[in-house]
Amino acid sequence: MINISYYILPLVHLQTLAASIRGAAVRLGFPNNVNPRQVLDEMEKSGKVKPKILEKLKRRQAAHENCFENEAIFIGAVIAGNHVGLSTKYMNIMSASYFVLRCIYIWMYIKITDQKKSYWRSIVYWASNFCFLTTFVKCGLKLNAGY
């Protein structure tokens, strides 16, 4: 069986980049490459972007930032799991599950505007975290199996 966990790492990074608002900002006429982190403020101050679109872009930006916040620990889990020799099957399932759950999470973050429904997004978020948290526990158990 081929271990795909390392191959999923660039996909997770591309997924994070795809969640960015940069493309949408350019399409909406705000191509600020000098200070792109200010583009949401520029859109808001200009009054040219409908409030509903602006709120959607803010949620998309938040999803993008959250992806970056979780990316490093996921990468660490892939490295640690492979280093201690967790099974290829486990590493493949864990990394593919994380990727799919994060796709769902990003979609939900952008689309859901209802407070009650937003808790489903939180459940998906924690399910994706469970992937790497479980991996670290399994690594610790395997490392300490002889003690």
C-alpha cells in the first residue's frame, strides 16, 4: 500500500490558499497587493460591496486564517506518525479524512449564516482536530510501548 500522507500535505496547503479572498477581491475591483490584509476594510469603507457579500468574504477570510492556524499541527502529526511507524493504512485514512473534513469545514464556514447551524461547523472542526490529536496519542503509545 502506498503511503499518501505526505502527498496530502501540499493539498492541505493549496486548500488553505484556495480559501483566501485574494481572487474575489481582485474580481470585485480591489487588487491591493501592497497591503492585501487591508482589503476587507477598503471594501467596507468604499460602500461598493454589498453587505451580504462583505460578510461572506469575512467568513471566507476567517476560514482561510483558521486553516493556517491548524496546518502546522497537522503537518507535525503526519511527520510524527510516519516517524514512529504508524501503519500506512492509518496514516492514509487520517490524512485523507483531515483533508475532506477541512473541505467541508471551509464550505460550511463560508455558507452558514445561521447561529444554530454554525454548531455543525464546530463539530466538523473538532472532527478534523480529532484526526491529528489521535495521531499524537497513537505516537506516544507506540513510543512508550516497551515501558
